[in-house]
Amino acid sequence: MKIALVDSGIGLLPAAAAVRRLRPDADLVLSSDPDSMPWGPRTPEDLSAHALAAAEAAAAHAPDALVVACNTASVHALPALRERFEPALPVIGTVPAIKPAAAAGGHVAIWATPATTGSPYQRRLIAEFSGATPVTEVACPGLADAVQWDDPTAVAAAIADAAARTPSTVTSVVLGCTHYELVGDAIRTAVEHSGAGPLTLHGSAPAVAAQALRRLGLAPDPAAPATGTLTVLLSGRAEPLPAAALSYEQGRLLAPVAADR
């Protein structure tokens, strides 16, 4: 099987690594758009055009499923992507894990990009799934870019800023941008230090990977032979994994696989 993932940058790594853990025999196509990122500040129409271009580049490699491993692109471009590729190519979007976080109770914070924070889309999810659970939206300006370019100083500053604006009563944080999952440990540490106790993080990658396999009618098989290949497309160009990707555990997990066949 071959699964393609699309994002503006290396935010697709957590979902790709989750697929790799569930099915080491799956071929992966990672199609990002570093020449045009960030996508968040773009108009919905412009963002959709860039997401479609990245998806078209991935589709040229004949995947069996396409994962939109980006919250912002899922908000704005998912209908256009599904209209273009389905039913021949299943398209799986990424939704912030608000539902399981709210079900666990406590006080939930949603860390997201400024473009997503306060958006009608996120507000609808909160209204639909939060119930009586209190939810606080926390915008994280600059964090996705700092993660993308592996700038530890900027990552630390952005996390500290967001943690300072996260209520001390928060017991769980929804990572509403796929880039944030790459620095989850640092986020946990910062919020726990400013809060009242242990913190639970809710990322989207495991659920997205599981849903991709379900759409293909496949079961997880972590013990399968590690024969899966890796194809990396950067704004349509076939390239190695970016150096910044190797700074993160998820990128290093993908690095040893074979080159594109």
C-alpha cells in the first residue's frame, strides 16, 4: 500500500510516523510546500490552491490514500480536495482532538495557530463536542514557523508565551496544529510548570493514521516487515528529508527507510 500525506511543511511528520509505526510495510509519499509556507495567513482560496498543488504532486505517485496532515488545510481545502480526488482516492482530513479531550473532563486548552484560533470551524467543534467541559482557546503566534525551521530559541519563546496565557487550571491541551506535535514534550513541561499538575496532550496523528488504514480496509500490523519506502516532495521537487525534520523523533523514525522505488 502507498499513503500520501500533504502539509505546508514538516507538520506531516507526526502522522507519517504514526502510519509507519502501524504499518512498517506502507510506502509513504510526503508532499509539502516549503516554498509557499506558511499557509495560514493566505486567503482560503489561495490556501486551497496550494494544498491542491501539493496533493497533485503526491497523486502523481499513485497513492492509495491521501492524508491532509494539516489542520488549517483541512479547515479550508478539504472540500476542494475531496471533490478533486474522491472516490478514486480516499482523502482523510485532520481534526483537532477536541472530542476525546473534552470527554476526559477537566479544563481543556486548545493551542492553535492564530488563523485557526477563534475560527468558526474551531468554534463549531467546541460547541459540538465540549459539553460542560470548559475550553480555552490559546493562539500560538510563531510556533509553527519556529518548529518548521528548527529554531530552538524561537520555539522556546513561543511555547513560553502561550503557556503564560494558558490558565493554571488546565488539565489537558489539544494540539491544534500538526507542527506542535513535534514539540509536545516541551509544551507539556512548560504548561505543567505554570499549572496545577500533570498534563495530558491530545494530538491528531494516531487517529489520522488509524483512519487512513480504515479507509483502505487494512488492519494495523506493527510487526510487518519494515519494507516501506519514502518519497519526499518539496513544492513538487523530489528531495531528501529536510535537515530540520531530522531534529525531531518522528523525522528520525522515517529517515532509515529505503529511497523511492
